[in-house]
Amino acid sequence: MATFQTLPGFREFYPDALARRNHIFRVWRHTANAFGFLEYDAPVLEPLDLYKTKSGEEIESQLFNFTDKGGREVALRPEMTPTVCRLVGDKAATLKRPVKWFSIAEFYRYERMQKGRGRCFFQFNADIFGEPGVEAETELIALLTQCLRGFGLTERDFYVRLSDRDLWFYYLEALGLDEARSRAVLGAVDKYEKAGDDAFKGYADQFGAPLDAALKEKVLAFLKIKSLDALEAALAPHSATAAKLGARLADWKKLLGNLAAMGLEKYISVDLGVVRGLAYYTGFVFEAFDRKGELRALAGGGRYDNLVGKLGYADMPAIGFAIGDMTFGLLLEQRGLMPAFVQAPDVYAIIGGEQERLAAFADINAIRAAGFRVDYPMREMAFGKQFKAAAESGAKLALIYGSDELAKGVVKIRDMGTRTEQEIPKAGVLETVRDFLSTAS
């Protein structure tokens, strides 16, 4: 007999897995609300050109794209950034700034599967539009940190690596490199952590010769900077010829000072080795990693001031980040921070015959309408089997509807924890259940 299998890279969520996923989403949503971010959603299917405009033609190899029945070239969204830029750009004149929005949505990328990465995944996305200063970076990095801390993770579990593409461009300009060569160097820096010196082969291929050895030495020294003091020392020789470096250093001091004032300095690591490969980033960039280094990046983001304008709208400063659910879920499992979810009813109704069932239905419906979870056997069963089912369900209370109880106009209520019972008038069932469960919780 033929069976059907899930497509490679896609996931099912059985109830226990969905409970874990919903727990993650619930904490993320609560955190974003606490920071004053507003939730939005958008279509899962977008015009293919939206992604080509943002990332170039090469993005097609990573997409689930096709021609729809109307002859339109479309794609399942691989990320949210172009979409949110479209939404904000379209309504920019009516939106109060700064715009602080977040979403929790599913995305699709046709790429090689590996630990912590599939072809469909969920992300928490948060963005701020309309604020050009480091106050936006402060707010987003604080939000990112709390989105992880909210699960019980501490500075021993994760840290945020902070870098700056603008600073890199200003520094490379001070070294005498034009924009094209600077971008090629940044491409090498992005790959250096994994590829080592091989990361610079692309530069040699593009310009027909390797990067000058003395320049390469300075680049490697710069990407290894891990503190503000080291950054100041590296920039000091160029301060007279590159005023932009001094202004940018002031931004660094203000941002790090803001984060320190929030008590977050223990989570932040200055790390010029992070540049994030996406070319649309324009300033500060950051990534969150687990301290043990066993997993992929937990989250990443940065400033992208030119993207809204690139999509055809009025220019608007913007910054955002995303957290993926797959790697983050692995981290929570590793640290023992994923709670065990007991999906049990509050009340289990034990019912005699057909007349007792009809009498029980009114109470069951009223208790459910009050917001409590009630279960009962859909078919007639012996009382012994029903008591066993009630115990196995994990219910806090059992309501017993037998012929004797029906004749007396009462319902027997059993505390499943203490196994004590009492009879109550049928008219008082809802009030008794509500009082008991509110006390038990």
C-alpha cells in the first residue's frame, strides 16, 4: 500500500511539537509587546521581482518560485525584510514614526538542509523604521537580548557579536581602497571565519591579483578587534585624514554606553569579524550565538537604510533582525529549558447511560464556555473504564453523572488529586468547578 512522505526539509507539528513551538512564539510575542512593537502579517506569496530587486538574480536558485495561473512570476517568501519594507513604504505618509513592527511567520528556501536549517522555517522578525540614530540599535539589540533571556537563557548561554559595515568602509577608504575593492574585501571578511585565507581568492579573481600583503595584514588585524579600546587604537593613526571614522567611533561609544546603562554589556561582544554577507546592510550589524559554539547563529540583523528606497519608495532609515525557530529550539533543548507540556483537561465527565449523558451536556457546555477544558467519553463505557480514563487524562476534577445522582438532582465531584468526593446540586456545578480550578491554579 502506497504511503505519502513529508517533502524533504519540511516539518510536521504533532500536538506535543506544536505545544513547544507555541511556547516559543508566546514568549517572543509577549516580549515584543512589552517593547511596544506592533504585530503585522503579510502574504506568503509575493512577486518574484520583489526578491530580485533586493538581492539580485542569483536569489532565484534559493526560492520556491513558479508562474501562477495568471501568468505572474511569484515566489514563496524566503524572508520578511522586502515585504515589510514594501508595507511601510506604501503607507509611510500615514505612519507615526518611529515605526516599530514585528511578525512571527513561516518562510521557504530551497537550499541544502543541515542541522538547524530546513526548507521551511519560522522566524520572529522585528524592525524599526524612521529612526536614523543609534537609539534604534539600542532598542533592537535590547529586544533581541530579551527574546532570548525570556526563556531562562543567560550570558553563559549566548552573546551578541556587534560590528559595523560603515566603519569597515570608512577604514578601507582610509587605507586607499575604492568602493569596489572595499566590497570585495568585505566579502572575504564575511567568509574568513570558516574559510581562512581561501576567503580572499574571490578578491584575486575579481581584480586579477591578490590583495596587497601589507593591506591584507591590516584587514586581518582589524577583523580580529574585540574591544572598544582596541578599536580606538586601530583608528587613531587615521583620525586626521578620515573625519568620518571619528564620528563613527562616537556612535560606537554611545551605543555601547546605552546598552551598558541597560545592564546588557555582559551580553555584547565587539567583533569586527562580523559583517553579514547581504549587501543591503549599511551600518551596525549583529549576530547572536550560543556560547558553546555548537550551533549556527541564533539570530542576526542590522541597519539597512537604503532598502526602502531601492524598492521604489521614499528613502527611510531602517534596522531589523530575525530569530529562526529551528536553531533556537535546539538551544533550548540542549540547555534543558524547553518545558514539558501537559495537555490535560481541567475536568473529565464520567457518564452513566443516555439520560445521564443528556443531563451532563448542559454542564459540559457551560464549563467550556467559561474557558475550562472538559473531556468526556464519546461512547458509553463501563464506569471502571471511565474512572481509569479520567485518571490517565490528568484532569484535576471528575464530574460523575450516574442514575442515582440524576434521580437526586445532584452531581458527584471528585478531586482527582486527593480522591475525595462530594455531592453538589446540579445547578451549582459551574460555580463549584470555577472555584476549585481558580484555587488550584
